[in-house]
Amino acid sequence: MVLQMGLIALVFFGPRGGEGVLGWPESVARVTRLASVPLMVVGGGVFIAACLGLGRRLTALPFPKESSSLVQTGVYAIVRHPIYSGGLVLAIGWAFRTQSWLTLGYVVLLFLFFDLKSRREEEWLTQRYPEYADYRKRVRKLIPFVY
């Protein structure tokens, strides 16, 4: 949890660059500036929809609650870990807004962290919910239709 919060803090509050760091080419900067707000809105929306979709099942711990059931509807029908996916899209939007290569690097680290964390979570989910194996075959982990 501490590492996750540290990575999120780096994305949003960490250093953006420094002496000798190349800026974004103007053609890239223009496109990313335009894409930044829609990405942050979509990412935030997916994050909120995922939290609401879990309702009382939502927990700060990655281990599923005893009294919970597997959610496979809403954003969970599109991606297995939409809280992580939404957060990543929001973070990419922020990196595009700040136009910082360093921030984009922090997002890559956050993606790798969420990928590793979700692997352990999926072991617990498979043990807790017999239907998780089929769900896992049908729905991608972090990037809809891709990964």
C-alpha cells in the first residue's frame, strides 16, 4: 500500500524534469495537450464507476471480503481491474497535461506495479470464486481487449 501511494504521489507531485531533459516536440505536445483532459475525465470516470460497482465489496485490502460476490458487470465486464485501469488512464492524462517524460516514466512504473499486484489478487480471487477462471478467460486484465 505504501509503495502504491508513493508511486501515485510521484505521478501527481513528483519532479517533472530538470536541466538537460528534452521537452516534447511541438507536434506531440499539441496532441497530448488536447488529449490530456479527456483522458483524465475518462480515467476518473472509470475509477469512480469501478468503486461504485463494487459498492460494499470495496476494500482497501486486495483480498476479497468473505461475504462478497464476484462482480462481472458494468466496467468489470470490460476489464478485470478497472480501478487500476482508470487510475492509469487518469495518470497518463496528467503526464500528457504536464508534458513530462519523467511523469510518463512514473506512469510506466505504476503500470508495472499494478500488473504485479493484480497477479497476487487474481490468485486470491481464483481461490475465493470458482467462476473467476472463466471470467479471466473472457475479460482482459488492465487494458480492454488487449491485456
